[in-house]
Amino acid sequence: AEPAQCFFVLRQFDDVLIYLSSIEAYFPNDLTFQYNYAIAKAAAGKYAEAEPALLALQSGPTADELARDYIFQMWLPRCLV
């Protein structure tokens, strides 16, 4: 996932999404992958796609951790509006 990290840093979120979508099948239960994919969707302006992904994470096993996650807390409201 190093190319995705590079694209994140460069703020090339459409490229992040291309890369992550190509490897999504290999990480169906990886919460870190799901988190990064949802944040990338939101950052690319794909709020309708990011919203259910973020809500699923919020109701999952990492809910307490996400309640303290600044990035998550900033993107979720944007997607809900």
C-alpha cells in the first residue's frame, strides 16, 4: 500500500482511490484499510460513497477509538451534510 501512502501525502486522492480499489478484495476485514479507503473517498469529494463506509466503521469494534480520532470526526460530518 506504499503507492497509496505516497498519493495521500501528495493529496492525489483520485489516484489513491484507483490504487485502493484495485486491492480492496484482498482486505475485506482490515479495518485500517477500510478507514483509509473511506477517508480517501471523502477527500476526493465522493461523500455519498464515504458516508456508509464511515458509519459502518463508527458502529464497528473500533468505535471508541474513532470517537477520539480527529480525522474521522472531521470527515464524518462533511459526509453527512
